[in-house]
Amino acid sequence: MSLVNKIYGRIIIPSMYYLRGDLRFKYFNQYKRNLEKSKKEIQQYQLSRLKKLLIHSYKTVPYYTELFDRINFKPEKIKSVKDLKKIPLLDKSTLLQNLDNLKSRKRYHLKECTSGGSTGNRVVIFKDKRYNEISKAIFMRDFFSVGIEPGEKIAWIWSSPIDNDKLKKYFLHRLLWHLNRRILFNSLNYTDLEMENWLKKDLMSFKPDYLYGYPNVIYEMAKLIQKKKIIIPKIKKIICSAQTLEHREFIEKIFNCKVINQYGSREILSIAIEYNNYVMHSSDDFVIVEIGKNNEIILTPLESYGMPLIRYVIGDQGIKKKSKITDTYPFQQFNIQIGRISELLNSHTGEKISSGKINMQIADQKLNIGEFQLIQKSLQDIEIKIVKDTNSNQNDIEKLKSIIRNVLGISDIKITLVEKFPLEKNGKKIGYKNLIENK
């Protein structure tokens, strides 16, 4: 790590956050030490944090007070993490129906957070300040575990609504990115020419140590680099997140570096990450990961006190696994079996549009649609399959059609109501499918 990187990572960036009253670096240094603990120590730590969370939830959260009394669950008497299984699951429908009752009665500064909704099942949760800062610390700690330290330069391949911000806020946003030693390729919508110019100019000028972002867009970059024979700076490693990682070998070949998979969500920022041996480990000192029926992933973040999410069913599938590979860190091994997949769509003008642009507008307008799958059959033909349930609202469905018309410039939109979400042959849930050939 260069001297400049160290100065940024250990002095400039931490000072910037401390001055803003943000303690993420304090928590980062605290949780970083957990990497040196034994598995038994982490299990004991996990149980103590869980017990404290459950007692807090019973005493201050109306939903859990009523639930625990009804099932005769005594949080102070738990002896093992396995006792969690006595508590019913919290699915997204239940969460939406009990939003206010899931908030703690204690005074927390709560910030609204909307899930990405990659299959249309949008969820609103609220994060307290401490939980939000610890979440960012765990994100940094998990990066640290694969060799990425604060202060190193990272290019983010991400969807950002920055272009819609007011000018003053936009400049502040850009300043913070600069101080954090980041640049952004905004994959919300772009053309191949814009991507090519970014690779040749911004990427070459910035010379990042690492790339982080959506694997489908990074795959598009790799194809463009190969096709146009674009010269790029040396990249040490690529971290992919938010979508199912496919085409790993091709991306590694083109960028000539390892591609590591990271698993997180907007509700729970950092859940698991692969280490350099490609084996994924869950962040057990921050979140309890259970695998339920049909390999569904069930999560309990241990520090979410403003709005506890106990046994939250996130909508992905995974597996716990044992490996002959010697563990370096004291966390359980865990692999995504079936994760979220969302594709790039085509606008009538030839732009590639991230499905996140549609999700952001759904979240902004707080639409209640339930689960849906959008299928793009041509530049002027869209079909939306909507699961019939209590979360579907006809007025909001019409607003969804309006969003799609504005984003993609497509007027022919067919709505089909279905009994359950259509799965692919391999069991994957795909919220957005692009069937246009040679896209």
C-alpha cells in the first residue's frame, strides 16, 4: 500500500467522517479485530449480541412484544442461536403490513431505506444511525479481509441518481467521492460509446486499484475492451455484488485479475464475501444467516435496534457448505446458490438501461405492486407478469406502465397476472429479462 493511500485511509478519510459525526471508522477498527478471533469466540459473541437484541425487541418493539407473548417466547432464556427457530419468519408481506409496529418505541434517528426490488417486491425499512454506521464498517471490514484497505482507489460500476440531484448537492456528492478516492461509472443508463469514452479517459486517468459493482455491467465492459482492443490500467482485483455473478472466467481473463463475489442488500449491507480462495463466508459477527426450506436465506442483523429484522426472509437462496480448504477467518462458509439476476434493458434510442432505474422510480413513488417480472421482447414490446396478491394495486400498476414508457420509450406494454413468480429452469428468479438478440 502506497504512502499516499495510507495517508488517505488512516488520516484524511477517517477525519472527514469523524468531523461529520459518523463513527464508521471506530466500528471498522473494532470489527476488524474479530478476524483474529476463534470460531468459538465469534459464536459466543454472536449469541450475546442476539440475546441483547431479542430482549430489546420484546421490551420496545410492539410487533415483537405481541409476537413473543403469543408464542410464549422468553428472550432472556435463550441458550443457543438455534433458539431463533422458535420465532416465526418475517417475510416482506408481513413487514409491509406491520411497518410502524416494527419500529422501536425508543427514540432513534431513523432513516428510510428502500430495498432494490429486483423482482418488484419493494420493501421499506428504517435504519437507526448506529446500525447504518456499523453496516458501513462491516462493508469496509469485509473488503479489508480480501486485501482492500481504506484509502485505496476504487472505481464503482453502479447505478446512481446523481444526475437528478440539485447542483449544490451534486457538487457535494462529487467532492465526497473524490475525498473517498472513488470514481463512478453511472450504469443507470449509457451507450457503448459513453462506456468506451469512460474506459479510455476516466479509468485511464484515475488508475484505480480495484473495481466494484454490478457483474453484468462489468461483463459488458470486458466484452467492449476485447472488441475495441482498449488499453486499461492494471487492476488488482474486482469485487462484484448486487447480482448473480456470471462470466467470472471471461472477466478475469480480460482484466487479468481475480473476481471476488460479495453478497449484500440495501436492508443488510454486507452479508457475505468470498475470500481469495473463492470460498464465501458470512459476516457472523454482524448478521445471523439461516438456510430454511427450499434453501431460502433467512437473516437477522444483530445491531438493527431502531427497527429489528428478526428472521427476515430476503428472497434469495443459498447453501451452507463445508470445505476441505483451511479457513483463515472464524466465520461459517456460505455460498449463494440462487441470487438476484437483473438484466440491462434496451431503450428505443439504443441506450442500455439498468433495471435499477425503474426500481428507483418505483421506490420514489412508493408503488405497491408486489412481485413482478418484466420481459423485453423487442424495442417496442414489453410484457409484465405480476403475481396476484394483496400487495398489488391497480392504480400503481398503471403508474408502473407510465414509468416504463418514460424510461424505455416503449408504448406496447402487456400486463399478465400470474399465480406465482415464474422461475427459470435452473430455479433462478429473474426480475428483468431481455430477449432481444445481440443486445
